[in-house]
Amino acid sequence: MTLLRHFGEPTRRLFFKRTALPIIVVTLLVATLTTGLLLWSATQSDGVAVSRQKSLVALIISKLESGIAHDQESVTVWDDAVSALRSQDAKWVDTNLGTWMHTYFGHDEVYILDPKDAPVYAFADGSAVEPASYQSIRPTTAPLVENLRARLKQGDTDGVTEQVLTIGASDMVVISGHPAIVSIKPVVSDSGHIAQVPGQEFLHVAVRYLDGSLLASLRQDYLLDDAHFSWSNMLSSEEASYPLVGRSGSTVGFFVWQPYRPGAFVLFQLVPTLVAVFGLALGGIIVALAALRRRTLRLIETENHIYHLAHYDLLTGLHSRGHFNSRLADALTLLPATGEQLAILYLDLDRFKQVNDSFGHPAGDELLREFADRLRRLTLEVDTVARLGGDEFIIIQRAVAGENEVKTLCEHLIESARRPFEVAGVQVFVGVSVGVALAPRDGVDQVELVRKADLALYHAKAGGRSGYALFEPEMDHTLAKRKGLEQDLRKALQTPGHI
């Protein structure tokens, strides 16, 4: 027995050295490498996810300020607004310049300043308040007002485009202990038929708090967990932040949220499996690969969701303005190689405002969604349909054989819009006007093509609603003449004794 025992011990040691030890070492090495790979992948995935969310937040914040100014222009570039303010129609002003901006766009406070910067209207806490309440924010807004007045007097139009109708002033500031965006726009005539002295316009002051209802919408619309505002950048390990910086370069505060970390989530879910991996190398590798695949799919799903939010209109599901610009640039780049034509169709719904006024904005949203569905059915898969905002849409029609094909699509669009829409339990009727520019016939510059399509739309509306017009060079000449006449009239009004 002793001999057998001594004989067996070297054999066991040899078996351990030649078989068990290599298996143990390989198993530990595989387990270590697998664990290290999973930890690295989770960290990298989390880093990519957090980075993408920060980019998304930066995009949201950058567009929020311009979005508030765009909201204001829906009521500040309007003959009725100028007339109502001059005639001191308090009810009209409250309904259209105050209450509506709060209920539809979420503006927290609204103030109207007369040409001498005296407040004539104020809206706060969900209703009209005494205009004197403006004095509490005057020290903050005074520099913006002064700057805007100076620019208006000088006739400065820097920044005015087809989409930005008037100059303005805005900044991120602190108001009544709240971080806020303040945007100021002049109230001007949309037709140009009401004479106004530059620098003497009424001013529309909009305030949107960054720590109020806006945060709730960001949490819901962009899936930013526990989104909140913080005065300091003291974060927990689970949080990420983005600084809110004013025009002066000073930091107002920080937008803080808990970013989604798919890697950490998956790794936590795999802890029981990893324990088994340490005991069963082969089984552990299979489980690790399967887990890695699940994690990757979750990451791709998250990235696709973020991509969708950034590239598609939330109301209609159509392409966003930014995605449209990108696709148009790509299509124009391919034109020389393919030799094909494309058409830009600029659409504007007729009588849409009456639907909003009669049945409310939810009914208007329902109509926009139904109209978007009709556009999808009328266009091809290679075409691009986008919503620019409000009741404006735009289409890239690819591989156009000629003008007749474009005209046929225009006629189908107009006929489709004439059919009744079922909204709010009733049938409503609207129409659509279409302006068209062709590439390369009308050029291959992206901005110019959109401008020409918009100009054609203007002529289509001028010729009667529910019609279409293709861009012609004479339209530019007509517009230039009209602008020249406007400039001559403006100079005459500003020069004593000419009129």
C-alpha cells in the first residue's frame, strides 16, 4: 500500500502539472480575458452612449433658444398684432400674444414693451398680470432691449433668412431665482402695409424657465432620466451634465441627468452567469458571447432611438429639417454622375390657421399627421418628405423625367389636400399651395434651390390658393423690384418732406 501510495503521488503530481494545471491556467486566463473584455466593452459602450446623449442634449439646448424666437415670429410678424397693440386691444393682445404663447408653446412669461420700452402687457403664472411686474426683470432684459433697439434703428438685418423673419435678441439668464431663456422680438407688419419707424416697434419679450415644465417634456420626449437643473457641477458617479452658458460666457448653471448605460446594465444582469463561467470555461465563453450580442443589440437599439429623435419630426414622423438638408446635399452631389434631375417641392397648407382657431391645436396636430400620411402615399421610396415646421412641408422628388412628372405630382398633392380631413369628430377642408424648383435647371446650390422653391410658393399663393408654380427667373426680377420699391418707400418715409 505504501509503495502504491508513493507511486500514485508522482502520477497525481504529473497529472496536475500536465493536465489539471494547464486546464486551470487556461480556464483562469479565459475567464480573466473574458471578464476583462466584458468590463472594457461595458465601459466603452457606456462611454459611447453617454457621449451620444451629451451630443443630443447640446443639440436640444442649441435649438431651444432659436426655437423660442421662431415661436414668437408666429405672432410678432403680423399686421393684426401691430394694429391691436396700437389700438390697445387688451383682449386680443392677451389671447394671441400672451395666453396662446403659454398654452401652445409653453412660454412661462410674456411682456410687451411700447416704443419707449414701457410695459403695456404682462403674462405670468398662467394669466395676465399687471404690466408693472415687468420691472422685476427689467435689469436683466434692459441690455438686450437696448441692443435690439440700436440694431433696429440701424436697419440691421444680419441673421434674417427665409426662415428667420426678423432680428431679435436672446440670452440665458437668471430670473427670479430660475434659470431661463429670454428672447425678444419686434412686432412688425407681415404685409409691409403698416408704416413703422425703425427702432420704435413694440417688443415682444418671451421667458422660458429651464427648470420648470421644460424638464418634464425633455424627460418624456428624449428619455433623459431624472433630468433636472443644478446651480453647481457637483455630480454623483451616476450623473452627467451639460453647462448652460450665457452670451457673456458666464455659466448660468448645469443641465443634469442620469445617462442610460447599456454596458453596466447588461454586465449587472450577467453576474450570475459569470460565476458559472469561472467554473465552466467553454460554457462561460458561450454565455459571454451570447450576452455580448444582447448588449450590442441593446446599444444599437438605443443609438437608433437617439438617431430617430435627432432626424425625424416627433409629430408627424417625417424627416426633420436637418435630415432634409443632409439628404438634399447628398442628392445634389450625385447629380453630375447620374445625369438625373430632381425637384424641390415647397408646400404650405391653406386655411390651416382657421382649423387651429376653430377646433384647437390638438385638432390641428391631428390634421398635420393625416396630411403627412397622404404625402407618404403619394411619393416614392427614393423621395424625401420632411416637415420644416408649422404647416410647411418640403419634398425632394428624385429621378425626375421632366416638368410634366413634377406637375402631375403637384396636381395629386393639391387634389389629396382638397379631400376632407376627419378631425375632432368633424370634417374640415383645407388646401395646399406648392412651389417648385428643379435641379440642375434652376441651379445646384442647396440654399438657392430651397429659396427658389419658396419664391415659387409665394407666387402660387399670390395667384390663388390650392395651386402650384414652377420657379421662373422672372420671379426673382419681380421680387427684386418689390424689394427695391419697399426700400425707396422706406427711404421716402424716413426723409422729411418727400411725402
